[in-house]
Amino acid sequence: MSAPGAVLACGRSLAPLVEQVAEGQPTVDPEHQAECRHCREALVELEAIWSEVGELAREDVRARSDLVAAAMHRIRTVPREREPRPLSASQVRPPVATHGARHALLEGSGGSTRIAAGVLAAIAGAAAVAIPGVRALVGDRSAEPATHVELDGMSVAITLELEAQLGPPLPALATAVRAAVLAELVAQAGLADVIVHVVVANVADAR
Amino acid sequence: MRRHESAAYRVAVRMLGRPADAEEAVQDAFVAAWRALPGFRAQSRFSTWMHRITVNRCLTVIAGRRVLAAPLSGAEADPGHGPLEAAAAREGTRAVTAAIESLTPEQRAPFVLRELEGLSYDEIGEVLDLSPAAVKGRLHRARLELVEAVRPWR
């Protein structure tokens, strides 16, 4: 046997033999197979391989016993969503108001990189709405921009207005949003100096 | 949840090799499933849906690994030291385990679901978002690749 699509020395293709063994399909060409040494050798090898596959399938693979408990613990610490929340287009690129420069400027030796304020707002918005307890950016619901970006070279001050879920403490939520937005802006946009202001502009019940 | 735990873990460990990665993927999958439960519609069986979430999580982990491991790609060429080695408890299944690991994730997923978990083509199609015919095609290529990959071990 050789490469996939291989042809045996007798001129028959290996592929139907593989299906014959793997799926237990009836022999396509019983008369030839009964006679042909090459086909029989290939079948013996394939049967051996599939018996190992079967052995592997029967192997008792068990997760450690506290795996479900660990997942349940994580679930208890994360509020449940009423329904899955796909990112809307406006969350990907929220309405943004810029102050100062309209691009972040990253100087390099071979040329400069400029990143539009709207891109920074999109990165920040996506990071913010991924935090459990953040229901939306306020700009999703109104014409007013939810995100203000103030730029000076590699420094950015970003203000996010958001709608929180009613219930959990808001200062902790703001801290989590700040940390996530900061991490994403540093990692994705390469900014050196990031200030994140969080404005909790609305709260709403999960229902 | 416990009922689906072992199936999810089995799939994850075959997809990812390292038990620690599989544990994390299964936890992520359970958390994701729990959060998305209100969106679950009984069009498919819960177990199929759970497989779908687990396999997608595994594919994401593998995609992330590729990025991280890119500069070290030379190391992948050695079939003898793959992470699945640790998962293969028995000598007899070592070759098959290593060969499964050598499949592309796109081939590995249907192979694991069909040959190790015994799902039907229709169920695998639901898990992977493929038509049963496409599942059949991928599975066929995966089997041929596996036969090739097993040979150096035998």
C-alpha cells in the first residue's frame, strides 16, 4: 500500500478496500478478491489497523472526577444570558466621537502605522461587551456615540458608555471592563498609554 | 451534565491529545453550552449539540496552537513524540493514536466522531455543519490518510 488513491499491484484501487473494511460494506468484486493475493494482503493489513481502531474506541477514557464540578463552579460565577448575544454590526464598529487626532500614530523605522479611532473603539467595544454583566454599548440603542476616543500619538483616552445588567456591583464591573479593554488595546493596537473611562449610562434587568 | 461529560472528554482528548487541554476544552464547552442553553432548540439531540460545541472548542484550541507553534513547526514532523502518545495507554493502539494525531483537524473530527464515537453521517453532518455527502468524503480521505500514517508504525 502507498499514497492515498493508491493502486495495488493488481491494478485495483485501495480506496474501496478501505471502505469495505471500515464500513463493513459488501465486497465490490468478490471474484477478484478471492483470487488476488495483493487485495487479500491489503485487506489483512486494513483489518489489523481497524481492529486497533476498534480497540481504541473501546478504551476507557475518563475525565478526572471533578471536571463537571470545576465547570459548574465557573458557571456559578458567570451570570447566565437569557439568549445568546451575537455581536451586532454596531458593536463591532460602534458610533464613535473623536477628540484630538483621528488616528493613533505608531512610528516605526520603516514607516508609520496609523490606526483609526473607530478601529480602537471597535476593539474596546468588543472587549467590553464580552464581559458578563455588560448588556450593550449605549450607542447601540441611540444615535449618540457610546464611545469617545481622545488620541495623541500612541496615547489614548477612551470613554465607553454602556448598559449594565441590573444586580451585580457596578464598580467591579467597570474594573473588569477597564482591564479587558486595556489589555485588548495594548495587545491588538500596540498602544503604549491607555486610559479607559467607563460610564455606566443605563441598567436593565436581564429579562 | 455528567451524562455528557465522558463523551465530551473522550472526543476532546482524541482531538487535542493532551489531557490537560482536553479538560479545559470540555470545561469551556460546558460553560458555553450552559450559557447558550436558552438558545438550544430541540431540532437536534442534546448530545449532538454538545458534540458540536465541544468539537468547535477543540478546533479553536488547535487553531490557536498553530499560531503559537508556527516557529517550531519542525517539531511536528517527528511522529514519535506527539502529545497523543501520553493519552495512548496501550501499546496496541499507539500507532493508531499517533496516526489520528497526524490527521488535519478537518479530517480528525469526522474520523473521531465516526470511528471512535460511532455517530452516523447525519449526526456528524450536524456537528460539523456539513452535508452527509461531505462528511462521507472527508471521512474517506481521513481513512486513507490514516492508513498511510499508521504504516511507519507497523
